[in-house]
Amino acid sequence: MKAGARACLSTSANRVGSPLPPGAFLARKNFVLDTNVLLHDPRSIYSFDDNTVIVPIYVIEELDMFKKDMSELGRNARQVARYLDAHRKEGTLAEGVPLPNGGMLKVSFVEHDLPKSMADGQLMDNRILAVGIETRLRDPNSQTVFITKDTNLRIRADALGLISEDFEPERVEISDLFTGISERLVSADLINQLYKPGAQVTIPDIDKLGPNEFVLFKDEANPSHTAMGRYDADKQAVVALNRQVKDGVWGVRPRNMEQSFLIDLLLNDDLKIVTIVGKAGTGKTLMAIAAGLQKVTEEAAFQKLLVSRPIFPLGRDIGYLPGSVDEKLNPWMQPIFDNVEYLLNLSRNDKKSGRGYHELMDLGIIEIEPLTYIRGRSIPNQYIIVDEAQNLTPHEVKTIVTRVGDNTKIVLTGDPAQIDNPYVDSTNNGLVHVVNRFKSQKIAGHVTMTKGERSALAEIATNLL
């Protein structure tokens, strides 16, 4: 069972309205799902092992309101409908049909009139809650848990004596997130070795390092005497950083240790996926685009640089903006355009004469588009950058990463502290999910950036506000 479901099982059963004392629940458990859970992850119905998953019929009515939406929510709503329709062919959903993991899937409704206190106000939410309450009363020998991502609805469920939990397939606290960087105190001789061309060294407990994890070595006798290296899992040794790191990429040189680590990852063609977590102003997007342009134009390692980012709000909101589709999307993609023009180092006269990012687009060197257009594609021989990846759900990021074709590298950047998507938070978004899942893979690299370089004011504001 997924982590969120396990959390439900560990919840004490001795709560207000629970019919049995702790430890008395021996039968399969009942999980009643709210609409937002299915919109967040259409496959959530398969996340509860051999227990009973109940979808209130009112949830289906709410999903029906999203089915024509062209956003990710609309796609998820349609996918849920397809899943339910496929299972309908295996039996009666009202009585329950088997799930592949040994569980059971049911669609239920409120058989009795709602209490007067629940009949007013948010009627649909109340009916969904009522399904959970009736399920608990109908099956007192099984634990019933209401699963919703709506904080207020969890509070209301608790007040009604119904056990309620968030749906968290994989929750990773930011403080526990893999940083990709560690420190070691070593002898001065070992540090000096790393400054030699092609250097590689071994250290005690090297097996505790993850593939492509960076190490900052400090002299035991003189902490200011340092060296940087990256653990190469194939060589079973810590190797020196790419010599090109000092020279920088596309005119951009690293200003701190973290940026040096990042450039080393971005220039390594053996790494097919790189994740970058960092606060505003650390240079995540700028360094990624600079490395991408370096690889496409200078080294010809890839055919094109594809830069994309999710759009929030998506769907109806851009419809109110004037102009064509491209003109509607320009405000959302402007941060990418700004970074490209900064790298082009255009003068004021250049800009007045009409020069800009579009020159690289016209030459086919760079392509900038929203993530909406990437779905369904197969993308070979390209350097892909997905900016603001913290706004993606784990399901969405899986859809994107699986678009990667032969000889394609994908870079995910983002700040989990700045999330616009109401269906994810800093602990369960797609970026954090990828970092956690890929930290032990040889084809992946990660670095967490903490030092801001945008400006002194931006750094102070990030830390104080």
C-alpha cells in the first residue's frame, strides 16, 4: 500500500464515533475517496492494497463537471471515467468489483435523507461525507477512512466522528530531502590529489554515498583548504569535477560551490535526468538554459533545446487574455524569454532593432512551449528543461519524463516553497517525488541550491519575507 494509505491504517481507531476499540479492526478496511483525490491521481483507486475502495456517486457527478476541461484536471477526470467504465464490465459497481491488487471497488450513494444539519450549505460535500458515515454504520466490523485533500473537509469529517486522512502517495519532508551534497574531513594529501587532472580517490564509507553525489572535502588541519568531487558509482571512487566547470557555460561562470556542482551535472551526457531544487535567485533556470545552449550550439550533442513550464492558472484563465494562442502564453513563458535574452547579452540598440530570443527560435535552436503540448509526444535527441516543476503532481511528472526518447536529457527545476498548484504541497509534488525516487540511479543527478546570486536585495528578501 502507498504511504498515504499506510498512514490511514496507523490512525488510532478509538476516536469519536468509532464503533470498535483499537486493535479490533480485522476485516478489510473501507476507503471512501473524495473528488480531489481522483483529480490529483486517477490511479489512486489502485493505491489501497486488498481493501475496499468506495467512490461516492456524487464524486462522479463532480468529475462530470471537469470532463470537457482541456487542463490536467479535465484529463484526469476523463481517465477516472475510463477506469470506472472498464471495471463496470467486470460486474456491478454497486455491489463491488475486484481490483487487480486483491481489493474491491464500489460506487455508493446515501440511502437515507441527510440530517438537517447537513442538508444545507455545501450539499455535495455533505453527501460525500454522508457516504463515509453510512459506510461506517453499515460495516461496523471494518475501519472506514475518508480520504480527501481538502483540509477543511478533513476537519468536518473529524467533527462528525469519521476518520479522515490526506492522500499522500509519497510524502517527503523538505528537511529530509536528498540534497546531493555531503561533507567529509580528510587529510591534506587527499585534497591535493583531487586537483590533479583525471583524479579519482577513495574514502572510508564510500558506499554510503549515492550515485553522482557531490562531496566537499575539508582539510582536517585547515578547514579553509578544500576540494570538490563527485562520486562515480561505476568507478567506485570520487572523481574531480569536469574541468570545464571553471570556464562556465555560454559566458556564465559559477559564483559558488553549488553552481559548480550544477554545471558538472548539466554538462555530463551520461546523466539523463537532473533535478535542481532551490529558492528564488539561486540560478537554477539560468544555469540550466546556459548549459542547454552550450550542448546544442557549441558541442552539437543535442539537436534542440526544449524549454517548458506548467501554466497556472491553466484552461479558462488564459482564454480571457487577448490574441492568438502564442500571444496568450507569452506572459507565462516570459521568465524563460528573460533568461535567454540575458544569455544573448543584447545591448539596448540590439533590442531596439528587434533582436531577441526569437532569433534562436527561428533557427530551430530553441523551442519554448507549455507542458500542455508535450503530452503524447516522443522527444529524441533534445535537451529538455522543465521549469517550475514543483507545480506538477507525481502523475504529471511521470507523464513528462516518459516522453523522453533516445539521446535526450531532461532537467527539472523548481522551488518547493513556491507552489501555485492547489493539489500539491511542498512534500508531495512531482519535483520532490523525482528527487526521492531517482537518488539511487546512476543516470540521475541532483543538487539542492541554497545560496542566492540574483542580487543582495533578492537574497535578503528571500530569507526575511
